[in-house]
Amino acid sequence: MKTTGQTTTTKRAFRIEEFAHRNSISRAQVYIELKAGRLNARKVGSATLITTEDEDAWLRALPSMKSTAA
């Protein structure tokens, strides 16, 4: 979050590298998710951007890990 004077702005889209870092996955895994259609991205010129809304939707759609209680 960035504060400029009295205005607070929150970043709303991330490049592939930032998205991978934020979600603790590799760049290669980001491209796998995009190719599989599980993650949506937008293009602006040569930049590939993933919005916070698409990030949230992707996270919600990930399967839950089942516990293996003994």
C-alpha cells in the first residue's frame, strides 16, 4: 500500500514475477495455471498482469487439502 499525501493507493494488478512471489509459487507454475485456464491474466502491451480479483478467484478455486488423521 502506498501513501501519497492524504491518498492511500493499493496495487490492483501484478506482473507474473510479483504474482509468483506473492503466492509462493514459481513463474513456471503461474504459466501452467494460465495455460490450464485456472488463472486469468490481462495484457497491456508486452506486460502480462494478474488483477487482485483474479488472484482471489484463483485462490478460492484451489482444492482444499484433506487431513489424514490417524
